[in-house]
Amino acid sequence: MSEFKRIPPQQAQTLREQGAVIVDIRDPATFAALHISGSRHLDNHSVADFIRAADLDAPTVVVCYHGNSSQSAAAYLISQGFTDVYSLDGGFELWRTTYPAETAQGTHE
């Protein structure tokens, strides 16, 4: 079984530019206020649908506030059959300071 990898914002940005799926597990109001452009919000209610519809081999980057909760979520995705999963070190807070122009508002992209 493979394991997820912890990556810095720079590597996440490279993966994003190559078409990786970015999933944000922060609470819905925080996600709506500001998130990585093109990311998708996931919570306990939407994760099953996401998994059913996902390409399990597509690179997937999990984002939380500071890079802690995303590790558990990344491990969960690996356990569900995903093969190329990453946890964003420093979370959205580090992303926001590294790539402020690569953020968006709203509930959907």
C-alpha cells in the first residue's frame, strides 16, 4: 500500500499546474471566504461522492488550515484506493502567503 507525501506549497503549485486535484477540508464558511483557485471543498457529507467519482490514480493534494488535519485525510484517501496523494505542509495559511494571487472566494470554482 502506498502512503501520502507531505509537500511544500511550491511542489503543490507545480502539481496543480499539471492538473492535480486540490481538495480543501476546512469548514465550509472558511473555504467560501478564501481558498486555492480551482480547489474543491470536501467534508464528511461529500467525501463518499468524491471518492466514487474520482480518478484514483490522479494526483490529489489535500489542504487544511496548517497542514495537520490534511495528513489524516490524505491517509484516508490512500486507504480508499487513491495512489498519488499529498498533504500540503503549512496548509492554506502558508499557501496564502506564498501564492496570494492563486486564491479565490465563493463556494464553487
